[in-house]
Amino acid sequence: MYFPYLRGKQFELKALREFSAEHQKVKSIVPIIEAVNSNYSTLNITIQELLANNIQFALIMNPVNGDFSHPNISFNIVNEQNGLLEHPDDWIPTYLFNGNPQFFRDVVLEAPYSQIMLVFRDAVDFVDNRTLNEIVSNEKVSYIVFNNGSAISRRSKRFLREIGKNIIGLNDCFNEKARNVDYLDNDDELFSEMPFYYNDDNLYGFSDYTALSSKYVEGGMMPYALAIHLTYQRNDDQIYIHHFVSDSNRTRADIRGKFSEAVRKIPPFYYENGITITKAVQDLINRANSGNEYPGLGYLKKLSVLNHLELTYRILQSNVN
């Protein structure tokens, strides 16, 4: 099972809607969605399409980024109009651990939900911390997403298995650089092995931030260098990520030219290495071959996310078969 962690930005939600339309009734991918915009229109559209396409999803009830970084703005989307109350089995109420155990006692465990998911993005020890032990042991809590890179993960995993929880390992796979031009120093690198080995670690599923950084960033200025990040299966048990970077990177001028430089590197890389092409990558190859104009940074990020979802789904399907 794959639980991609997605922020509720427009391009991430668009990628999710396109994926759900092409992969209706898929059970092996359950996106975790953290809202960032207090205007729920795009998120509501996404929820409706996921429900219509029979794609289960986890919705974070206490988001902390974007508009919700302000203490006076609360998240309140569960209502009769969007259908969530009518489909309790089609989504998973999810809470980020905020370091305040009392919040979990008073709010989470008292919420009118069952099958709750808790997300621990930082390293925590569920064994010796009596309060956390009590929280995760509650019968309402079914799913635990935790930092799979922490030193205490093995001990915690054993404890969570013993109390019958569905354990999901969260990995920050994207090796973020300070500047896009820095990806030229290592333009092809290991991304993840989790789709192939999470069962070996006795995990119910695995999670990552797709081909994006785990850090939430508001919209920025035009970059000096343009980078397109695409994951691909390099061999039988590894996913790599290739960074296709523009060449003329001394100024912010001519973003269309930078896009042309970066996108033209994609077809030879895929063809010469015999890499399976996803629908998202085909879109970029078509643009490289036709000379279509620069579609915008958001569109490119949407394709990076969509490519990773398509790739991971294909790997999971091949593992089953």
C-alpha cells in the first residue's frame, strides 16, 4: 500500500484528480491530503472526484501549513454538502502529531470518528513515552504513519505491531538543493527502494512526498535555473530520480528558453536507457518534440507528481502479479 503525502496546492490536487480518473477503484494507493488554502473550492472538487472514482483518501484534520499556519484560521470541511458524512468508509480522518498530547486526548480521541490515522513526521518513541503509548493504543486509532528514518523506528515498529496497528513508514526521499542549478552536480540519484521492500520491514504501507520536497514553500520568484524532476525505475528494486536542468542559468531571463533546454533532455534519456514512459512523461516528450511553449512551473510540478503516482502504481501492480 502506498500513501503519498500531498499538500493541497492546486497543482498537487490536479495531479491527484487526473490520476484518480485514469485509475478508478484502485485500492493500493491512498493519498494523504494536507490542506493549505482556507478556500476549500479546489479541495472540495478533488474530494468529490475521489469519492466518485472510488479512491480512498486520508484527510488531515489539523493542517499546519499555508493559511492554516495562522492560529485564527481553523480547518472545517466535513459537512453534509461535500458528502464526507455520507461516506465514512471512503476516507480516513487523519491528525498530525503537534507535540501536544493533551490535544490528542481532548480533541482526537473525542472526535466522532473511528479508523483514525495519526501522522508523526518527527522521530518519537512510542514505547517509553507513556502518554503516546496510551494515545496510539486507543481502539479508535487504526493507522500510524511515522518517520521511517529515525533510529528508534525498529523498536517502535515492533511495539505497534504487537498492539495491532497498521504501520506506514514515511520517508523523505527528495534530496532538496538550495538552488536548481545545484542539481547539475548530481543529476541522477537513488530515490527509494520502499515499494519493493516495505513488506520485508513488516509495514502495512509506505509513504513519501512524491517527487517534491517535504518542506512546504509558498510560491516563489522566477528561478535562475529550471529543473524538471522525474522518478523512474532504474532496475528491479530501485527507483531513481533524474533532474533535467536548463543550461543558461546566469539570469532569470527567458524562462521559456530554460524550459526548452531542460525538456529536450528528456526524450534521449528515456529512449537511450529503455525506460518505460508514463503518461506524464509522454506529455513532456511531446512538448520537447513539438516546441510547445513553456506551460508554467505549477504544470511541471503537476507532471512530476503524476509521473511518480503512475510509476509507483505500476510497480505495485507488477509486484502483485
